[in-house]
Amino acid sequence: MLTLTRASYETKAQSNFIAVQSQLSALAAHAKQSVESARADGERLLLAAQSKHDEALHHLELLKRAGEDNWEAVKTTFEASWTELHHALAPR
């Protein structure tokens, strides 16, 4: 079995730490990119859900103001927008 001298051992250990530091840097960069991507996806989903909410709320207001002659049609539109809102809020 080959025994390293103290200096050789320390040099090898130092070189191993340099390699690990490079791996840590790459892992940190990957984690940062993942966080930024997840944040962007979350913001996109939130904006889409908020838009569907606003649309459903608008249709609710129309439903409340609808006359007897078009209440059923407005109700159908409201129900469609309500369903879209629920789909936008569904877990991914």
C-alpha cells in the first residue's frame, strides 16, 4: 500500500476541496436558476388566476343586473367563467 507524505496528502486534500468548490458553485447556479424559473411560473399562474377571477366577478355583476329575458344566457356565461377560474386555481 502506498503511503503519501504529509505534503502530498495536504496537496491532494486541497485539490479535492477545489473540485468540490467548483461543484458547489455549479449547484448554487442551478438552484438560483430553478428558483427564478419557479418564481416566474408562479407569477404567471397568479396573473392568469387573477384575470380569471376578475372575469368571473364581472360576469357575476352582469348576472345580478340581467333581466329575465337574458338571465339564463348570462348565467351560462357566468358558469363558464366560474369553471375557468376553478381550473386556474387547481393544483398543478
